[in-house]
Amino acid sequence: MPSLTRVEAAGRSRGLTVRSYHVELDLTCGDSFFRSRTRILFEADGASTFLDLKPQRVHSVLLNGEPVDTAALHDGRLPFDTRPGQNVLEVDAEMAYSRECEGLHRYVDPADGKVYVYAFVYVDNAPRVFACFDQPDLKAPFTFSVQAPTGWQVLGTSEASREGDGRWTLAESAPQATYLTTVLTGPYRSFHSEHDGVRLGFHCRDSLGDALKTDLEELFEITRQCLDAYRDLFGIPYPYDKLDQVFVPEFSVLSLDHPTCILLREQYLFRSTAADSERETRAVVLAHGISLMWMAGLVTSAWWDDLWLGQAFADYMAHRITSEATRFPGPPTTFAARRKGQAYVADQRPSTHPVAIEGADVQSALLDLDRISYFKGHSVIRQLATWLGDDALRAGLRRYFARHAHGTATFPDFLAALTAATGTDVGEWARRWFRTANVTTLHPEIEVSDGRISRAMVRQTAPASHPVLRPHTIDIGLYDADGGVRRVRAQVDGPHTEVPQIVGEPAPHFLLLNDGDLTYAKIRFDPASLAALPTVLPALPPIDRAMVWCNLLLAVQDGAFAADAHLALVTRMVAVETEMSILAEVLEQARNDVADRFLSPQRRRAAMRAAAAALRRRLTKLRPGDERQVVLFRALVDFTDERSELRAWLDGRGTPTGLTVEADLAWRIRCRLAVLGNLTAEEIDQALRADPHGDSAAAAARCHAARPDAQAKAAAWATITADTDVSSYRLWALAEGFWQPEQAQLTAAYVPRFFAEAPRLAQVRGDLVLDLLLRFLYPRYAATPETLAAARGLLARDDLSVPLRRRVADFTADLHRAVQARAVSAGSPAA
């Protein structure tokens, strides 16, 4: 199927002005397809154009009352000739329901058999729901009429009203892009509130209604706080009259942010006790979606290659506004510990690209809308705010919204607004930061004479493949042995930057570049600071501890710091760390990345046991009810290999005082027992029968795939690779459970099978489902030269789809780093 190019889109938009869409959806036709009737009113110049339509069957297409030859429909495009002036296009078609978030997704809840449907049209799936001119600059108002089964509710990007038995109408929306349109139907559980004349709603499937109801007060409060904060920041009140936020099942992304109707992943509904770090993450996700009511809804990108701008700003604003306007002060620290590291990893892969993507067609733009666009983009915007100042950035944003409200805009439009508002030409700065790829590294170089700094310099390096150096506005922290600290601001640019501000200062016990995490760069430590790190690290401010941990993980990946040394620091950290997000992220990284991938396998068991012992000691010192109990206990479940201990916890014995083993934690324990060969298939099935709600079905599938049993592995592999009807939740869970570091010998035969069978996976799975599937199914723990050779053999083929080639190349680069890191670990002294 061809991907719409920018040239094609520009040609079409020159000849068309879309005035309105009216879409009728009949969802009572069965469980495999639905009826879609679309009426498009548009003005044209009389030239030939084409309609986007991806039906299961076409009944009729009428242009100004005359039939259009539907035999010309090919690869989702129907060409036709317009007449000058006003035209009316009417399309009647049958559309297939999706199981992979491509069009109208249909889900049957295994807990109660109830059916839920939602439109996932991002980025180019709107033609699977209704006929349209599918490009972002052809915005138009939408109205929907929906025939749904009795008892279902209908939601969408405008107010819905019930017209009769199962008949609903969605009022005309504000002009919006096709990709920002959605409709949801089903027996959703709904809760409502109001704020400043805006109707607020939260919704979820019925079986999760109690979990949503428990957290309603917090969810509505965060929503109100975000609406007020963005109004004050952007200078424009929330531009719509309602805001629905819907937790939807089998969602392949974290959120989709349609005007007035945000779709959210169900992982943010907590059936069990959630740590504040998890609630903070949920608050950030809510703030992200709400910001896009301005950054994508009010002002829409003119072409897909500028979608990154709204997403990068949304991520920056979400972390900032959540920390400033809600009860959660920690998002900047959490970002430094978690998401920023993901950007650094992505930025060093073969698929690295500039933050400002250059998509000549829809598919290439979508592929580049990733962690670089979101998280590096966030980091660069923070550096921009540091360089210009917050007031200047706010003034630029206000001018941008005022100029382009209810229309479309480009990245140059944003830069023009920023330049006009600040009087500073940001063009060259933006080019070096937004238009170049990869990451640079900052190295401190100091000379000391008679106990004082006699010369100070920052050396900046870049990889040979991307040799562009960038300007950095950073703080440098000089930490004394007694806890005192001095910070100086420095402008770093080029390969060598002298820092005369600190010459003459007493030699620090510890020197920290990028204090406060203001810029986007890897940092290294001078020898004295590296030696002091174990004692200094616990006393650093939280955001600096997070930033240092992030850079230590990067150094392990780079082979510049031994995995053994990293895990030794983690074991020490467990005893003293107080920040929830740092505990959660560093412990997860220590297990899933350092112990499982980068550490020499011969040393893994001892390192895991040392971490588990440290976790047990810390848990005994916490007061009952301390929220850190949950985070530390989850980590202990992941690190321990004591089967009797895990069994006791599952039976409710031996847990820390004040901690209850609720549903999610019980499934975590079962999964660890399954990996260790101490959980039977019948026990898994029995647990699922006892608790079929929420994500229990996926958790059970994960446990089945994790068992060290040849038949269990064969069954999981067959479902993953051959069952095209399997639920996405079950598919991802099976893949996540399949590979286990403890089972390398058992699964060794599947490593070459992955590389042999991956091309077929790409043929039978949609791109979004495939993307998440490959993250789990790539044999990431088999970090050997033989696996690398098999991967390179796959990449040598010339028949791979673009998404498959890209992901396999990236994960193979990660695997290569793991092989190198294991070699460093094997040659390092025992921890």
C-alpha cells in the first residue's frame, strides 16, 4: 500500500478545500465488519484528485449524485475528477474491525464478555473507518451518526446525544484533521465533573470501573490543575467545551490525544496499591494529553514531519506542569532517571535521526516519531528554555498560538514566532540542535596546583558518524568533601571550552558537569570524581542523582564502566536512597538491563543474590505503610531466586509488615516462580479463574510462556508466530515471558528461528503491534557473536519491510553493545 508523499499531499491540498464531513457508522452488522457511510462537502478547482478509502467492500461511491467507477480503487486510493466549485462525495462501504489498532478496534473483555470499540486512526488509518482526504492540512468539521447495540454508550471528539434505541449523534466538531478524529462505543463505565464551564469525563470498560472510581478524585483534580496551568502559560483558555479521557483495552501506545477525547492505556488504572511514582507517571501522561489540546488540536501541524514539535513540547510541558501545578514535584527527576536515558539509547542506534524529522511520506515520518522526537525533543526544549529564559519561551508560545489558532502551522512558523517575541534569532541554534542527529559527550579536564584549580576545560566529543558539536548552557557543580557545593554557569561550544570561572577555586572532592541536568549530552567523570562517586552520590540533589545514574548506565552500555561496578553501586544505593522514582527506575534498570544483558552470565547469580540481600535489609528498616515498601518489594521479587520465599509471599506469609500481596503483585510473584520452574500450568489457570479481571489474562499468558518447559515454549512460540486471531494483550505477554536469562540453554534453538521467521511476522502483524512485539521477541539475552551473525544474516536480505529492517537493525546494535559490555564484565575484578 503506497504511503502518501508530501508532494502528493501538497498537490491535493492546492486543489481542494474541505468544508465538512458527515459519517454514519452502523456497528450492528456482526463481529467482523461495520457499515460506514460518508458524505464529504468540498470545493475543488476541477482537476483530478483522489480519495483515501480502505474498505472490506464498497457498495457505492457518488460524486455530485453520479456514480464513480470503484474499479479504479487501488491500494487505498480512489481517483476521480472534480468539477470547479462545490462538490459532494458520498461513499457507502463495509469496513473490517481491527484487532491491531488499525482503524476501528474491537475488543471482547474476557472478564465478562462485553464488547468495546474505539477508532484508532493515527496516523494513516482513518480510511479504514471512513472515506476521507487523509492529510493534516485539510482540516474540516465532523459530525457522526452511530447505530450501536442497545445499552452501548457513544463518545467522540464532540458532544454525543442519544436519538433513540442505539442511535447516537455527535454534534459538529471544530475543524480538525482526520488523524485527530475518534469514535468510541460500548458499555463504558463513565464518571463526570465540570471545571470553568468545561464538562469533564473519565471512562473505562465496565470490569475496571471500580479501579477508576477509586482514583476519580485525584484524576479530576490533576485535570483541573493542568487546564488552569496551560491556560495561564499559553494565554488561551482550553479551546473546547468538553474533555473526555478514556482508558481503552489492547492499546498499542500510551495515549492518543484527539481534541476533547483522549485515549489512555489501561495500565494507568490501578487494581492494586500503586506507589506514588506510578501515580506521578499517570499524572504526567494526563498532562501530556491535555497540552496537546493546544499543541495539536488548536494548532495542527501542516504535515506529518512537524508532529514531533507538538509531541516534544507536550512531553516537556507535561513534566514541567505536573511538577509545578500538582502534588507531584518529582517529574523532572523521573525524566532524568528514565525517559532521557531511552532517548540517549535511541539516538545512538542505526536509526538515529534529527529531532526535527524529515518525512517525505507518511510512513517514514511515523517511523521517526519515536523516543528521539519525544524525549530528546523534550530535553532540547529544556535547553532552549535555559538558553533563552522561561519568560522568552512563554512569550514565543503565546505569539505562536495567537497567530495560528484553529489552523495549521510549521516548525519555521514556530521559530518565527519565537524570534519575533524575543528579538533573538534562534535559527542557527535550532539548526544545530533540532536538525542534527546523535549525542555528544562532555568530559571535564582540570589541573590542580597547591590544592586549587589552575586550569579548567570541558572537552566535547562526537561520534565519527555524526561529528556535529552543539552549544550547551550548563551548570558545573563543585562538591566539597564536607558537603558544600558551588555552582557556576558555563557556555560550552566546540571541541574545547575553557572555564575560567572556576580557576582559583579550591579543588573539589567531586566535579559534576551538567549539574541540574539542563542539557542533552552524555557526561564523563574525571578520575578523582569517579573515585569519590560511591560516597558522594547519595548526597547529591535528586535530579543530579538521577542524571548520574542515567549516565552510569550509558557508560556500561559504552563499555566505559563495568556492569559489576554498576551493580555494586546499586547494592549500596538500596540502603540509603529516598527518592521513589530513582529507586524504581534504577532497580528496574539494574535487573532488566545490567544484570540480564550487560553482566557476564557467570556472575549474574551472585550479583542478583547480593542485590536481593540488600533489598531484604532495607525492607526490615522501613515503617509499615511506607510507600517505598512496594517499590523495594517488587524489586526483591525480581531479584530473588529463593523459591520457598516466593511461595510464602504468594500464600500471604513473610511479607513486610503493612504490605499486602494484592492482585498485580501476586501475578508478579507467580511470574518469577514460573521462571524458576516452581509454578505449574494448572496453578496459573486456577489463579486466572479466581481473578479474571483487569490484565490477569495477559499476566497468566506471560507466566505460561515463562515456564522452563519445552512444551510451554513450543506452545507460546506457535501462538506468537502463527495465530493471527490472538489478542494483542496475549501476544505481547507471551513474547515478554518467552525469553528468560535463566533459560538460555532451553531457548537456544529459538534464537536462529527468530531470525528465520521474523519476515513472516512482519507480514501478518500490523506495524504498531509488530513494533511492541519485536521489543519483547528479539533474543536480547542471547548476547553472543553467534546471535550477532544470525542477525546480520537477516539484515542482509533484500526483502524485509522497512519497519522490520529498522527495528532489527536497532536491536542488533543494542545486542552488539551487550556483547561488548559482557566482555568488559568478564575481564573486570569480581564485585
